[in-house]
Amino acid sequence: MVGETPLGEVLKRVAELATACVPGAEEVSVTLLEGDKGRSAAFTGALAASLDERQYAAGFGPCIDAAQSGQVIRIDDTAAEETYPDFAAIAARQGVRSSVSVGMPMPQRIVGGLNVYRFDDAVLDADAVELLQIFAGYAAIALANHSLYASAVALSTNLQIALQSRAVIEQAKGVLVASLHCTPEEAFQHMVRRSQHANRKLREIATEIVERAARA
């Protein structure tokens, strides 16, 4: 029973099943955002946990950006990555050739993501990414069920903060689509690049864009 099993055990089972069922998923981790802080609630290998932790310490990276935005963020070649060059360089030095981070859907005010790291030259194909998104949905449902048993007010507050981050990112995307005449995906990539270049959190960049548009 989900409510009677520690959350970490449930999410670790989801990560293990994703590793077993998604072709090419060599190491998998589950990111949870509580307020502005991320943590790996489950992982199948120490390397996945280590790479996740580097992103949490920096305050940005593909796993955090995917969890905040709900999007799929791919790094198909860590040796030639331009959007997340610092993270990609660290991953490449540890033998990771590619990664995919998938934002969880948000039943019952949950924010998180599922991350896959690959050491092989091949990248995850579209079918594998679609299957990974299904597992992200399973993780979100498990997390939602656990949240029904949680009574800590702090958890609700932190999740609300995380949801506000996602909302402001969506607003900023809309502003950029209108001002730059680009697609929502191009608008998101524009914000990510600004975040990386300025060494600032994606939410801060999004908030700045929205506030500037409101003053215009």
C-alpha cells in the first residue's frame, strides 16, 4: 500500500522499473522540488545521484528545469552540449554520453521529474522518451497518494512555492513568444540560456521577464 510504504521506497521502485523497461535507461533518478530546493528522492546508481546533486547545489540544470517547467529536456551529446555546458562537461568526464529529464505531471500539487543517464553513444529514441514520460506519471501518482497521508504544513507550503515557479515560467514563455515571435519551445530555450549565462535560477529569469513586461 502506497500510504504504508516509505515514499523513498515507492519512488525507488519506480526508478528501478524505468531502468528495466525503458530501452537505454542505464541510471535513473527521481527529482523532487520542495520550494526552491531539489533532492533526489530515489536513484538506481551513485553517479545519477552525484550528477543530480551538482545541479541542486548550483540551483539550476536539466533535472531542475524539467521539474519546474514540466518539459522534456534532452542532452544528446554531452561533448557538444551548448545549453548546459558546465553540467555536460562534468557528466562527460564521468562517462555519461547523454541524458533525458522529464517533468512529472502535477496531480495534487506535485512538482518533480525523472532523469535518465546513458553511457552508450546511442541516445534515447522517441518511443523510449514516451515510455519514460509514462513512468514519470506513475511517480507523480505515487507521490500524490503519499501526499494525502502527509500532515506537515511545511510540505504544502514548499510545493506551493514550486508550483508558483512553474506558473511564472509559463507566463514568461508567453511574453517571449509575443515579443520574440518564436515558438514556446524556443522561448523556453532562450530563458534556459540566459539562466546558464547569468548563473541564476530559471525562476528568477522568468520572474524578471514577467515583471519587465508588466512595467512596459
